[in-house]
Amino acid sequence: MKAKFSFYAKHIFLCLAFLFLPYAFTSVNSAFSLPNLYSNNHDRIYLFIYFSLLCFFYFNYYYLIPKYYFLNKQFLYFIIIACFLLFFLWISRFLDHPDHNFLDFGNHPQPFLNHPHPFERGLKPPPHFQDMPPKPMPFDTMGGPPTQYGHTALVYLLGVISSLLFAISNRLQNVEREKMKSELAFLKAQINPHFLFNTLNSIYALALKKDDKTPDAVIQLSELMRYIITNANDQVIDLNKEINYINNFVSLQKTRLGQTVNVDYKVNGNSYGKAITPLILISFIENAFKHGVNPDQTSVICIYIDIFDEELTLFVSNRKTFSVKSETGIGLQNTIERLALLYPDRHQLKIEDAIDKYIVNLSIKVG
């Protein structure tokens, strides 16, 4: 609602500024004077012509360009533009000088009726008269288009060019937006099965050991999957829900791994009233459990989430294990790409990929 109000208010302001623009440049005694529509015919002509050109700007932007220019009918589009130009020139000339032909661009000096030649009675011209340059004739004594004629053509062409540029720019932005949506949908489609595959492996490991914690792990998995099915397709979600999701994930991993891993997991700050993109943090945490657990010795994984004002900081650290050779997961790469698409200027990501350790520092705006 607020965005719509801002949109219409901006257009109304620009339209009023455009309509009163001529009077800002034609004022004599002040920087700006209101049009005298009651007694000044020229002011009425200015206002009518500029209002007509303004209406044509929107007609061209919302109808002609999408109907013809964007449908590969450019030749027909420019013919229509030329016809409207002739129409506005005719209207401009007809209202200002109804007795002139609007296609007459020649100069027609008016004869001096009933006035004899100044030197035909034998009077001598003054000295150096032959060397004096001729003075230009006043515009009112010459034919051709009036000033309003040129103003109309100039404003019309500027309106056509600007509306065309605005429409092309808006179309490119829409294409880029749709492309981003498609890329995000593809990335999400990869992340969800990837996470499900890893979690099912975790529960399978518990079931093989006939661990009593297996039912609890299944319940935790169902909570995680409910979150994914319900909220993963939203653009943003409450940060509190995302933190709860991470809590369930870490708890599930502790249940699966038991004493083989020491998880130092802390959340500091208030997560209420803030929003974040779903599943934007989990891949970094999941990667630590995937590549930082050594079954032959106790592993250490540190996960710190700090929330201060409108900024969230995620720190994840784990030692690398070499007991199992594994490829880099697609979930981590997809998350990095999603951050670039969704938070281009609102996040900082630093990854330290050393020989024996892997550290992630992510700072992201969550306001």
C-alpha cells in the first residue's frame, strides 16, 4: 500500500511539474508565474498542448510500445509515431495561427502597403547607407512556424524517446527479475533433496546401531521437513523460525554422533522482529558436520550466531578430516550463489580453507 502511494504521488508530482514547466521559462518579472488561463490565449494553448503530450506519453508507454515495439512491429510503431507527430504539429499551429498552413516552412515577408519607397522622390540616402548591414526583420512580419510549433516538436520527440527508454529499461529489469527467480527456484530444488539425503543417512546410522534415540531423531527430522515444506519457498521468514530450525538440526546431529563430536553451539541476541531468507545459513553448518567429524577421535565443531541490531554474524569452525574422501557438497555452493543474488550489497562472506581447518565468517543484514 505504501509503495503504491509513493508510486502515484511521484507520478502526480512529475506530471504537475511538466505542465507548469513552460511558465517557469516564460516568466518575465519573477522566476515563476502562474498561467493566466482566463485572459491569455497563449497560456491556454500551452497548457492544452502540454497536457495532450503528457497523455500521449502514457499512451505510448503503456499501449503502443508493448503492443507494437516489443512485438517486433517496429516499422508500424514508428509510422504511428510519425502520424501523431504531424497531428500534434497541426493542433499546435491551428490553435496558435489558424490562418497559416502548418506545412509551410518558408519565409514570407509582408509588403509595405500604401507606403512609397523612401528614396523615390529624389531624396538622397544618408552617407554610408550602402555600407550599412541590413537589419533582420521582426519575426512577426515573416512567415513560417511560430515558437509554439518548435516547442511542440521538441517536447514530443523527447517524450517518445524517454518513454521508449523507460519501457526498455523496465523490460530488462523484469527479465532480470524473472531470471533471478528461476535461478533461486533451481537452487532451492537442489538444496532440499540434498539436505534430506544427508539427514536420512544420519537416521539410518542410528537405526543400524539400534539406538534408542532413533524415534526422537525421526520426530526431529519431521519437524525439519515440515519447516522446509512450509517455509522454504517464502522470500523471507522470521529469523526466530530460522534459528529454531537450526536448533533442531544441531540437536539431530548431536543425537546421531553422540560422544564422537563436541559441539560448541551458541546463539546470542534477540531474533524476534527480524527477517531472513530461509535456509540461507544451514549449509555452512551442515558442511561442518559433513566434513568435520572424525569417527576415530573426538571432533570439535564451533557454531556461534550473534545478532546485534539489524546484523547477524555466523561463525562456523571445524577441523578437516581425511578418513573419508568426499567431494564438496552442492548445498554450500548453492548457498553462496543465493547470497550473491539475494544479498548483493548486504552481506560479507569470508571463508578460510586451510589444510587442517575450515572457518566461515558470514555477516548478513536481517532488518
